[in-house]
Amino acid sequence: MKIIAADVLVTCPGRNFVTLRIQTEEGIYGLGDATLNGREMAVVSYLREHVVPCIIGRDPFETEDIWQYLYRGAYWRGGPVTMTAIAAVDMALWDIKGKALNTPVYNLLGGKSRNRVLVYGHANGVDIAETSDEVAKYVALGYKAVRAQTGIPGLSSTYGVAQEKLYYEPAATGLPPENLWSTEQYLLHVPKLFERLRLTFGDDLHLLHDAHHRLTPIQAARLGKSLEPHHLFWLEDAVTAELQEGFRIVRHHTTTPLALGEVFNSIWDAHILITEQLIDYIRMTIVHSGGITHLKKIAALAEIYHVQTGCHGATDLSPISMAAALHFDISIHNFGIQEYMRHTKETDDVFPHAYYFADGYLHPGDKPGLGVDYDVKLAERFPYARAYLPVNRKLDGTMWNW
Ligand code: CS2
Ligand code: MG
């Protein structure tokens, strides 16, 4: 087979998505998600100017060599823009491979290790009562696992709490909105949320929480300890992890399971966390960590160290990413859980797909390739609109992590 063309498509059905479409001489095309929330056009340019010229003429079956060529050949290695661009190429090539062999991609990744993929939804509310009501809605939808985020008394805004409940999307047009933050108020309030949720929903429901990079290691240790009676499925992104060793402090103090990695881009961002067993779930996702080819290697390393996967699956990852994640999730041995923030109907119309939700699980479907498509005509009706993720400041004005 031979790649003869590749185009980078941008659409904004309520939020921006970037899609790479690779065409072959045989008429088969593949799709890859290239969306990097708030920095979309950096990836568009990287793909159009620097990657596409190099893949024309290549055999799309050569996924490993093309990955190595794009990773090593860039000289300037890694980072979110580069690895998102490589991921988009990789996803599209696996899509082509599956279509050419007339089989779902999971059959090329080892076949099914399970028949369905456990997912979690996002419940959020301005206060504990509303958050509890939102959790109840997810339970009623059949979810077995729910992430809960609540407003913090005295703070006008915080991560994970939005007007729109089912389709939470943090990016906004215009310049970055400014959030305010108080770690002290947060640490006092969150344990009360999970005490209420356990009293209301009992012990069987998997409960998750995202601290969204906002704590120091010892603060994360304190939060982990305070949540132990409520036995969370995981506490996510407790601390930013440029300093991977920082998690030795958290790990030393608490048995609350730790999840990390949605902002990571390669195994080098997590190899200490994994090999020292400082985390329980690796959150790296196909679109931001180099694609299926690289994430398979990360999962294989993680398996040796008792670390399971928990791929990121927010609204800013397109249905192509969700489809690719499900083929990955259903095939690897050490699958943990898949995040599933629903896309709007507008988005689903642009990206028709075979995967479906049933009774708390997602199923990838059994279409050849990734089982997702792209309606070019409909997509053109939604022009790109620059949008930013919020920024976050402490109450004294100090810039902090959003
Ligand atoms: C969050 C994300 O889903 C999560 O766990 O951390 O919603 C994250 O805030 C967005 O993907 C950022 O674009
Ligand atoms: Mg997160």
C-alpha cells in the first residue's frame, strides 16, 4: 500500500477538533485525532508543514518505522505538540491497516481480553447536595463508576464544576478565564463530599476524584489519608508530576489509589512513577502520547509493575480518540478503566462511530479499522474558533495550576 495524500481538517461543533485524514493509492483512508485543547493550531501547523510531506509515498502498514522516523527524525523530541501530531498519524495508520485487513483494530493488538470496557462519567455540582444529585443521574444511566467534583465554599469557580452537566467543556472563546483557588478550603471540603456520597450510594459504586494538579506532595498525602475511609477508585492528578519522585512522599502516607498522566506525552514522563510503583493507574491517552504504537509499549511496562491503565477521555478528545482508546482498552491485559465524557450530538454527527454505551460499559463495535468516520461537509459548517483553557490563581493572586 502507499500513502498518496494527507489533509488536516479543523472543525468546531461546539468545541475545536483537529483531524488528520490519510489517503492511500488503494482508496482506503485513515483518521487520526490531533486535538490539543487550547493549542490546536500549533498541531495543525506541525502536521501540515513538517509531518505530511515526510509520509507521502510511505507504506501505511509500517507503523513502527513511521513512528520511529517521526519521533527520532524530528531531533527535537517529545512534548505535547509533537506527540499529538505523531499520535494522529499513528491512529490513522492503524485505521488503514484494520480497514485493509477487514478487521477491527483490536484484532491487530492481541484480540479481545474482555468483552466490554468499564467507564466512568463526570458528576459535578456547585455544592455537595447538587453533586450528589448529579451522581444519582449517572447511576440511573447505568454507570458503575462516577467521578465527583464539587464547588468549594467561598470560591466563585473551580475545576470540574460547570453549568453544563453532561457535556462539561472547560475551554472558552476569548482570552483565558481566570479561576480562583484555595487549597486550604479545598482540603477541608472534599472529604465531606465523599462522606456524603458513601452514605448516599453505599460501598459498591466506584467513586473517583480529580485534584487537577493543585496540591503539593504533603497536601496530597493529607487528602489521600482523609479519603481512605471512603475507599475511592482513584485520586487523580494530585500533584503536577514534572518531579516524578515527589510521589514517593504521597505514596508513603496513603493507600488511596493514585492516577496520573493525562498531560504526559511519552514513557519518559512516567518511567519512575511506574517502575517505583508510585501510582496505580496511568492516565496517558492515545492522542497526546504518540498513538497506539507508543501507548502499547507504556501499557506493557506498566503491566510488569502492577500499574493499570485509565485513559483520559474528556470532551476535548474527539470520538476518533475514544474509538482508538476502546480498541486499545479491550485488548491490553492491564486495563483499569476508561474515562467517558460524552460528546454533544453535534460532535457525534460530525464523527459517526460504531462504539456504544450500555449498562456502564463502552463497546468498540466490530467495524474494520477504528470504526469512526468524519463528515467533511457537515464539519465545514463549524469553523475554528480560538479557545483557551482557564488559568488559575491563588486568592493572593499567585499564578497556580488550573
Ligand atoms: C480532566 C480534563 O477529564 C479530566 O480528567 O483533567 O477534563 C481536562 O481538564 C481537559 O481534558 C483539559 O482540556
Ligand atoms: Mg484529569
